[in-house]
Amino acid sequence: MTTLKISKKHHKHLNNPFPSPPTSLPLLQGNLLFNSQTLRPSSPHHFPLGNHFHLSWTSTDGGSLSIHHRSHPKRALWSTLPGHPFVSAALAETEVEESRGSFLVRDTKLHLVCNHQTIQEIRVINNHDQLPDSPSGFLGFDRKLDSPVTQFQFPIVLVTGWVFNTKTRTRISQRECEGKGPSTCAKYWVFFEQKNSDQIGFRVKVGQPNFELSTKACPSSGGSGRYKGFRRRLGRFQKRRLRWFWSFARPRGFVLVSSSEEELEELKAQEFKEFNRVCLTYSSDENERFFGFGEQFSHMDFKGKRVPILVQEQGIGRGDQPITFAANLISYRAGGDWSTTYAPSPFYMTSKMRSLYLEGYEYSVFDLTKHDRVQIQIHGNSVEGRILHGTSPSELIECFTETIGRPPKLPDWIISGAVVGMQGGTESARHIWNELKTYDAPISAFWLQDWVGQRETLVGSQLWWNWEVDSTRYKGWKELVKDLSAQHIRVMTYCNPCLAPCHEKPNRRRNLFEEAKKLDILVKDRHGETYMVPNTAFDVGMLDLTHPDTGSWFKQILRAMVDDGVRGWMADFGEGLPVDATLYSGEDPISAHNKYPELWAKINREFVDEWKAIRSNEENEDPEDALVFFMRAGYRDSPKWGMLFWEGDQMVSWQTNDGIKSAVVGLLSSGLSGYAFNHSDIGGYCAVNLPFINYRRSEELLLRWMELNAFTTVFRTHEGNKPSCNSQFYSNDRTLSHFARLAKIYKAWKFYRIQLVQEAAEKGLPVCRHLFLHYPDDEHVHNLTYQEFLIGTEILVVPVLDKGKNNVKAYFPRGETSCWEHIWSGKQYSKQGSEATVDAPIGCPAVFVKTGSIVGQTFLKNLRDLKIL
């Protein structure tokens, strides 16, 4: 049976500008039964988990499980809903629609649902000899696996039983559930183990479904009450017409269930051996807020939403109008929506200090639409993850990043001054450099994106994706790099994991596309040919990062670039691996799609570390002459491999979903998800110049975005996709003066930035922080999105994000012992939990420091020394 269909929409034009949301697997609900002989209802059962946790079972209200840390035995880190199943499974058909880096996952048909569950046994395992038999390859049970069982921290807990469906179509009572025989069932295993003092690992596996059942298919252990009655009826069950149980009203857009006897025969005839959906369901409080899920641009709290976890283009507009309308009309679903993002993560933390993340790379959806539960729907027949313990958001981030990894400390040069984004060639770069000297602007680097040369296409000027310097556009390249370096200004460039055919490029020395094709290290299509991936006006080949020769080959390209004196680069893209690609590793391309940006970051990071190791042996090596790269695509473990991130291609607008406001939300949501170092393009990137729809970067927007980014990890400009349409930092005296002023403000808190960078490398805490991180008990803070944020703990920033505004409403959180001092007026705000209207004319953003803080006083002194105050 084919359960996955790939639809290509790259070249579809004149589309529906208001595309409907995808059909999706409904939130599965059912009933829970348990073996009342082994799980006696007389009192709660407590099962030890390692040395720091325990799992509890209670039969009250139908039975439920919960996990507790021994230091807080009354606070559940994770718990199931009484009387409701926590494991369910389904077989569904899925269609993935792909269009130039955008992906839409649509469930089209649901063949089989097992939404009821029994608990056969909860078993404590105290040593290796007690490890049970399990499905082949189920990590942690299979003794033949490379991972030794000695890694277990005993005791561990195994929960086993069956998932099944009934033939009843409407909502039924528990008594009626006992009286109806199941149509199909499958065994499941849930395995809990302590990973460390603050983490519980869990693994869920659903076995093969049974269509024709006998007593041998049922649990053999004795039972009584509810479970025994179910076991007896299950043993009598013979082949029947397949029916489905739905205990909810089917909302619009949800898939229909198939229930024909013919399809049951088809499933059996094709030797259907496993489910392709596993759902994990557990409880949530009605007023619980959910934060995280990677870099998200429209929301901070996701309660009430379905959050898909899939790496892809963020889209043009993402719901802001009229640009989303136009983008969708011209290119299929190019506008995206609130959920589309370059860097999602299957991780969250809540206002109740509960946190969980999934391991692996399968496509998943976190369904938070019900007030009392969470349901994670995983595309696969097993799932692994971890439940975290912490008493504060900062503890949870530290616990999370301890496992997934933390970024290395950034070199001082990248955070010392402005990174000037320029294009145009050698003379243009030298001209702007000379202008900046007259304004005394602190400069760290020139980022020359077009170092590879430009060509004219149907959509305008675009880069040649052949990663070598264009000696015509940048004549005297080495001299330019050397001259800038003599003034302690580094040169940064651009690359990505794609290669374009460049037969027509007149001054190329190498044809990297042909080299990679000859080495057989490009991604292939299903016919075994090089997969040419559409990208705006030209097609490209993608590096197969699973091939063992790809890394060493690309590192040679980076080495040639660095040997010329380059010290940094944008490692762009990483989100567009086609989901029907054929990879060297043979792995599932949908899972590989989410993994690809991590592999891309890993190659770049390995080169940085190898280069550093070589340089450390040289006598004249400068410890600050270090390399750095920044990227936009990512997944859960990207903070481990990526050094620095940027938020991709925001619109040059004031709008919420894809303008300056979204840049703040992306900054803060990613910070709560382990991305400690992030920033956006000053002024945004995407300009649009259509007959009736124009988005051009205004001077006011540019100036306000400078004020915003002066308080992020890196202060970097970008000319945008249409430089001539946009106001630039070098456009006139006002923009240049403002740029120099904000670059000096950025320099004034460098001392604190260095501390925060070190803290991020040690603990994973972000430089820019949502107030929830330090004021989790203030419920007003839970509602904040882009309105304000913290730098560390000592600086509060309230940016102006609306056109024509010259003041802001600043909120001063509860739980702070110090007053907040306005850096421009010196006025102090001492009333906690209050708002105040604060003047914020252009050039004087609303920024506050803690009264008496050493950081605050040093920042103010530096501003005076730089003649800003």
C-alpha cells in the first residue's frame, strides 16, 4: 500500500490566493482499561525510576500515570488523563505538496485507528537480566544494538498492553466499551528510564496490528474485572467487518475514515505490518502556557494551536496582507502561514514548569487545541523523547541544552562593532568604508554577499552559486581583504549547500557543480539522476550531506576562501531538501529533511574547529583571528553545531507576521528553544515592487530596526533583495549618523555581551530573553510577544515597532527588587506590575537598566565616554 504521495507545485502559477488549511489527523480520543489484578485499585502504586524519579499509578477515575522528581514529590512533571489512553495509533495516507522550499503535509485518508488502550502490566526492571524481549530495533531493549544496556540507570519501568478499536461509531460509556468486542488491536511498549538527575527518557513502540485474533493474540496473564472481561471477549473475536470509534465531532478539514471490508482485505493482502502514526496523549492545565517550538515568528504562547514541526521556507507574508495574497497567487503557497519557519524544534516548556522534547527527526504535530490535554502525533510507529525537570525556565533551558548541545563562545571581533552588509564590488566597498570613517562608526566586518558575482535573471540580479571569488566584480580581492584586516576589520562572505551550473559564467576558474556531479555527491531523484531543485529563476543541485566524501570536499572550498583572509560567512539555506530525494545513506528523506540543516551546520562547524586546531600550533597565531559562520535553517540540535543564527528573510514592513515585529518574536522564541545567539537583518530583507503592491524599506523603518538590533547579539545590515528600492544606512547623512550612533550604543554594552556569550556557551541561556525567563510568576508577562525583552537580566528594551510612533508603553514586571532607570532621562520606575508611557524619539529607544546595577552603571558610563549621553 502506498501511504505517501509527493506532489510538485514548483511551476504552478495563478493559484488560489487564500489556500485552505491542510486536512489533518484529528485529535484521537478513546478509553483506557487496565488489569485490575496486577494494578489493584486500593492505593496508588509508586515505581522507582533511577535514583531521582518515580512513576505513580492510580486507578482513580479510570486510571492514570504520573512522573515525579523526588525533590518535589507532589508536583507532576508529566501525567496522563484519568480514564483516557496515552498511546494510540493509526494508519493514514499522506500527501506532501512541495513548492520551492515550502512543504505542506496533508492527510488524505485514514485506514485504521486504534484509539483505545489497555494496560496489561507496569513492570520495574532492576538489572540487565530482567530486560524483556521487544520488537527488533526498539532502542534500549534489543541486546544486539551497539548501545550497551549498561548505559541504563536502573531501576527502569516498562508499561505494556494493547491499543485497539471498537465497532461502535458513536460516543459510548465505559460499560458499553466493555461490552463490545474490538475489531483490531496491537501490542505496545512504553519504556521510561532516568537519563540524568533532571531528565527522564521515554520510548514508545506500537507493534503489528492483528486483524484476525485468537486467544494467543491476547495477553496470557490472568486478570479480573474490566481487563479480564476485555481479554475474554478479545479471545472469542473472529474476523469481522472493520468499524471505527469516534468520540468526538469531526471538525471541518479533517480526514474521513475508511471502513469497508474490502479495504480490510487489502490491508491484509498487502501484509500490512505496522502503523505509520503514533500518538502520545497526556494532561495539561486549562491556563497552562506553552513556549518554545524553535524559532517561531507569530506567537509566543501556543496553547490552543496545532504546531507542525517541519523545516521549510518561512514564506512571504505569513498571513500579513496584502503580500500573502500576492505571493500565493503568483507562486503556490509561497505566502506561508503563522506556523512556517526555518528552524522549528520539537521542544517546549510551560508556565507550569513542565517541559518535554522529542528525539529523532520524524515529522510531528503538537496538538494543543484541547484545554485539558496535549497530543503529539508522530509520523512513524515509534517515538523517543525526554521529560525534563526544573523549577524555573532558566533551569529548563540549561537542562535541555545540556543534552542537545550549546554553541561555542563567539570570537570577540564579531560582537565588537557593526557588520556592514555590502554589495557592488571592490570600489563600492572601499567607497562606503571611507564614508564610515568620517562618522567614526565602530566596524567589525564587511559582509560581501556578492563576492561570487551576480547575474541577471527574470527576477533580477542573483548570485552565481559557484563558491569562488569573482575576480572581475572584486578586482584586487586579496588586497581589499588585507587592507581591511590592517584596520581590524574582517571580511565575511556567503555560501550554501547548493550548486548552480555555471557554464555561462565568463570568468570562472572552477565549475563546482560539475565537480560535485562527477564525484557523485549530489542528491539524486528516484531515477538515480542528479536532482535539479527549482530555486526562483534557476535550478540547482544539492549536496548529499549523508555521503562520506561530501564534507571533506566542501571543506576544501571553505579552506580556499579562508586562505584568502576571509574570517566569516553566511551558511545560507538548508531547509529545502526534497522529500522524495534519494540519499546515499538510504534513509527516509522526510526525516532527513529535518536533519539536513544540522548536517549542514556540522560540516561548517567541523571546518571551523579543524582550522582552529591547525592555527593553534602556529607561532604567530592570533587567538582573536577566529572564524565564525551564521545560518538560518535549523532543528532541535542545531545550537550544538551552529555558531550563530539569523532569522532569515523578513519583509521590509511594520507588520506582525513577517515584518519587524516578527523579528522580535523569532528572536525570543528561539532563545527559549536553545538558540542562544540570534539576530535579524537590519531593515528586513524582502522588498516587493509590483504594480499594485509595493513594500519598500522606508527610512523610518530602517532607523527603528537599527535601534532594535543594537540590542541583539550581532549588529548587521543587509541591503535586501532589491537594494535600489530600499533606504540604506548609507543613503544620506541622517541614515549614516544614525547608523554610527547605534553602532556606538551597541559597542557600549560589549562588556556585558561578552559575559552573556560566555554564559550561553556554559548554560545555553540566550543573550536576548523573553521576560518569562526571569519572571515566570508574573501572568502579565505570559501575554507579551514583541512588546519588550531583556538583555541578560540587567537591561530592559522596549522597541518602537510602529510607524509614526514616538513613545512606547513599558511594562515593569513583578518580582523585581530593583527599580528600572531610563537611560536617557534618568527617571526611575519602582512600581512593580505597572505600565508607563515613555518617550522614544528616533535615536533614543526606550531602554532601562537596573538601579545600582554594576552592568547598568558601566553601560551608562560607556555611553557618556562615547558622547552618546
